Amino acid sequence: MDNIAESKISIIYSDDDLDRDIKIGDIASYGKIDSEDMHILSLMEFIKDKYSDIDVLSKVNMNYQPEVVAYLLTKMFGHIIFLNITSNLKKYGLNAIILLPENVNESAFNKLKDLVNSLDNFSLTVYYNLFLDDGILNASSLMINDASGIDEIKNVINIKKKAL
């Protein structure tokens, strides 16, 4: 599934892991936005596909909040997580939550920028400076309603260049 507007979750990879078929800047999408399935099922499918050998992730189940699982993926691997919460694309446009890791890989950020620039009629909430407090996800946030908002994000996060 290439169209993030039609997916429940999308992950922009921020590191290469050829054993897991992961390449910086690639996007993996799971779940269909028009299905009744919950976001956590799509995250569980992603974990099963890529990280089933990692003990803490293999224990994720339906009782977990998707935002907390997304936080773990940003914290452990530096991936950018896109949670599509659109209820009616034609009526309201694309609505999504983006979770950014502490240090965003430059290639992954550029992919996010290209993605945002390609969208029409959208409202994005970007969470950064993520942390858990008693199992509750807390973060700083920015709202983006046009492509210029991506530059504002760049001013408040750490962009890391890939080591040569």
C-alpha cells in the first residue's frame, strides 16, 4: 500500500537494516483506513513483519494504546510514525498524528517533507520531544495545515545526518 491516505499507519524508516528489509526513507504502510480494525492491529502486524524477535515488542497486544507502541518504535529505532485518524477523507480531508523520534534522520525527514508537500486538504498533529509518564504518552506538538508547516517542525527537532 503506497498511499498513506488510505492506510491506518505508515512508518518512514530512519535507518538501514537489510536483514529486516528496511531502508532509510522507505515507507511501510499497514491497514486500510476504511476498515473497522483498530490502529493497534496494524501496528501489531508491522511488528510481526519486522520485529517479532524483539521480546518487548513481541508482547504488544490489543490492550496497548497505539500511541504508546508508536512511541516505542520511535524510541527504539528512530522511525517516524504516521497514524491516520481520518474519518471521512472527502468531507474533512486527511487527519493524522505524526510521532517524531528524538533525533530525526535527515533522509527520513526529507521523505516526510516530500510526503507533506504532496498532500492536499490535510490537518496533521506532529508530536515531538516524546516521553512516557506512568504509561501515558506526553509530547510537545505542532499543528500543520499546509506545506509550509514542515519548515516549522525542522526548527524544533534535531536532524541528524547519516554518517558516511
